[in-house]
Amino acid sequence: MKGITVQELLENKKYGFELEVIAGSKGLSKNIYNPRIQKLGLIVAGFMVYLHPHRVQILGNTEISYLRQLKPEERERIIKELCGQEVVCFIVTRNLKVPEEFLQEADARSIPLLRTKLVSSTFIDRIMRYLEEGLAPSAVVHGVLMEIMGVGVLMIGRSGIGKSENALELIMRGHRLVSDDAIQVKRMAALDLIGDAPEMIKDLLEIRGIGVVDIRHLFGVSAVREKAKIELVVELVDWDNAMEYERLGLKDEKYRLLAVDLPLVRIPVSPGRNASAVVELACRNHVLKQGGIHTARSLDEKMLLSMQKKGKV
């Protein structure tokens, strides 16, 4: 399982943690695997049964003040017991002064003890967002990710079927490119799949016969987007005369990605067929369905009602 080292947490600038190492620097290579954190609270009073050792442990003003008011021998006992729980790291907020016994024990056991100037609530909010993103289940998918009418659409299909060419036509229609060829997908929260482009190919689109082009420079910043929530999957397939394709749209197919089921639309591709217009139409139809308007079902209900009336006559 992918983890985040304490060193990476220390070096991160994007989230503004403002961390410094005050003890246990030999343990900076330890990995964090759990996106959840724990504020120690009553644990510093000796209730070690409630401690989750594989989480980042936060100490604020309450915990540090409690440790300081203890007798030296009692404080030393609590700190030794606390550091004996296979903790990944401790983080002290508000730039509080840490008891000397804590510094010594963290150094002796190589447990990183970090400190930040931020108050507990602000720091906890930032680190939870960072860990949730960094430790989210992920996968790399072959295809093209577009934002069409505000909806993240993942186009998949065999190599050479025309995914990139259709993406180019959609861009020229005013829609936005997220990633071509390879999409990094992360599952955020329970059901949200967020896709973006690997840094190396960001804003780039490969068109056979021309090569790689930079969409941002050719069409401007409004033609690209950094990331998008994937809400619809469109699979481009070769037209097969022997195949019976969906005519009414009553069947709802699904595409499973990172244990999340996404709506799937299969579009047969043949010479002379404007697949990009059909992809856009599929997206518009998806938006209608999300709003409670299902044209195929409405037509089916009307047909059934008509047949029932004729049967009565």
C-alpha cells in the first residue's frame, strides 16, 4: 500500500503546514498509511487503550498543559508509555513548548516530534485534506478525460479508434481537455472519482498524422482543466453490422472503476459518423437524467399506456 513519509509531510509547502522537527529526526522515513488523524485528548491522562498507533497524533494546548502540571515522575511515566505505542509521529500545535522528557523519549525511540505555529483546528483541517488526497485509492486509466458542459466524461476504447480526434473536435466546440492517453484517477471520499493528467503530458493531445500538440497554447487556458470529477464513461466501439445496438436507451450499463459504478454509454464508430456530436449528446442526455428526465422511459410508458387503451377498446 502506498504511504506518505513523515519527511514528505515536513517538506510539503502546498498546504502550509509550517512544520519543524524538534526531536526524533532519525524516524522521518516512517510511513503514514492511515488518512485519519487523532488528537490525543484523554490519552495523555493514561487511557492508552484509545490510542490508534498508526495515525498522526496531535497535541494541542490542552494536552501540553496537562502534561506540564503533572509531577515529574508521573509525566515521565505517561510519556514513556505514550512513546511505546509504535506511534508514527507526534505533532504539537500553536508553537507550544514541549516538556524536556518528551523530547528525550522521542529522540531515544526515533519517533518524529514535529511542531507547527498553526492552531489545532486549522492544522487538523489542512492535514486531513492532504492525507485524504495523498492516500486515496488510485489507478491509471487509458483513455481521454474531458469536461463537457461541466460533466467529467471519460472516453475509452481500443487504440486508434479516434478518442483523441473526437477530443479535438469537442475542444473546438468549446469543451475542455483534462488528460489524453493516461488519466490518473483517485477515489476521494466514498464515491467521487477525480481524474487529472500526469505532469509530463498535462495539456498535451496526440493526433495521428500531426503528432503531439499543446492545447493550452493553441486554444487558450479556457480549453483545458487541471482535474475533473468523472461522472460518465463513453466507450467508442467499432461498428459491427451483426451487432444489435441499443435503440431506445432503456438499458443502463455500468463501468466499474476503483469499486465505483459509473454510467456507461457505448457509441459505435463508423466512417462518416460524427462521433464527437454523439458524445456531446450522450453528455446532455446524462445531465437530463440527473435532473429526473429520462426520455426513453417516458416513451416506454407512453407506448404501454397506448397499448393498454387499445386493448380496452
